[in-house]
Amino acid sequence: MGYKDSFEFADPALSGTAYMSFALLEKQFGTEYLQRLRDNGITKGHGSGQVIDDTANGTVNACLGVDYITFGKIDKGAKVKLVYPQELVMIPSPVAIFKNCNNPDAAKKFVDYLLSQEAQQKIADAGTVPVRKDVTMPDKYNLPTPEEALAKGIKINYSEILPKKDEAIRNYSELFR
């Protein structure tokens, strides 16, 4: 089974995860790599869940998938498998407290909870890499540990790429039709 003309990714204009994935791949491997993907017949689907559905139903042989979305579909019977490559496309799920929010104390408590061992265990149990080292990793997902994710994850300065998001999405949309 090959991947020529049978690999799909979510539309970066519809999926922030797809946008960040392409930004990470471009940073790690260069624009030429993205052009080679295009030349190999990679296709643009719609959202992150749809490309996994297309892989599960045989429309394509593989896709660039989001961990918890993929595992959620596997848990519901989808016949796909998530494989982690050597260079991990790890995208953090940010959380922030707005400077002028109405209740900063409650917001801080919520962020503290999200970073707690209890909440991070729920995150791991749902099929996403936690940030804490004291979380039990569920065997069924074969997740990388937080340490492995940091070591193997493609490094990028988010402050540099986020202001260029609209331009990058236009470029990706022109490259992949």
C-alpha cells in the first residue's frame, strides 16, 4: 500500500492544528518538502475529523491526524492506527488568562486545575500527551511521554509564526488545492 495520491490532510484554513502542522513541517524540512508532498499527490480534505474518517473508510491510505480525535474514532470502532514519526509534530493546547478578565482569581484556579495531576490524567486518558511527568500513560494509546514529546518535537517559535498565519494559510491553500 503506497501513499502516492492517497494521503490527506485537513484544510489549514479550517483547522488550526493543520495550520500549525504545516508550519512545523515547513520549519523542519523546508518549503521544498511541502512542494514534494504536493507533487506526491497529497490532497486537502476538510476538518481534522473528516480526514481520519476518509482514512478509516479507505478513501485515502493515510492522513495527518490529531491524536485525541484519532483515538476517539478508534474507540468508536474506526479501523485506523496512529503512528508517531521520529520528528513529532507536537502542538500545545494553550491556555491563558486575559489581563482584563472579570474574575482573575477564578481564572487562575481553572488554569491551576488544568495543570493539576487530576486534569492531566484525564487528558492522557483521552489520548493526548500530558505536560506532567507524574501521569500514568494509558498503554492502549502508545503515547509518547512528555519527555519524549519535548525531545522529539519539532521546535518552533510560536510568537514568530502566529503573526504570519493568514499569509501562510494563503500559501498553503495555493500550494495544495
